[in-house]
Amino acid sequence: MKVKTTIAILSILSALSFGVFAAQPVTQEQASNLQSTGMISVSGVAGAPSDIRQALSDKADAKGAKAFRVIEVREEGNYHATAEIYQ
């Protein structure tokens, strides 16, 4: 029984700690202290601005970035956003 409890607790903690390492949005001033590693964009995002931020964060995570700065956002039925990513 203790093994199952331990595994359950470790699973919950690992899920919580994963969110801690997600790429975070930064301002232009904050970005000046970081090293740029490229650009990313997302298209066809329906919903609220928080959905755009989450899509950019997910894509930045996939590229190994620690932070991103939104450069442009357009709405043409669905949202399109471009961001610079940083280490």
C-alpha cells in the first residue's frame, strides 16, 4: 500500500513541477538580459488571449526556451501570434 501511495505522490509532484519549468512571457526590458534563440509562431488559436499565451508557452517549451516575448498578435477569425524565444 505504501508503494502505491508513494507512486501517486511522486506523480502529482512531477506534474506540478513540470508547470514550474514552462516558458514564461517576458517584457522587452526583461528580454534585454536574455539570449535570443529564435522565433516561434502559432496560428488558428480560437479563444481568449490566455489561450494564445499558453500555445506560445507550449511551443517555446518544445524548443527548449525559458522565456518568450510576444512580437505580434493578429485576429482574423482566429488568432495568430509571433514571439521571440530566449534562453
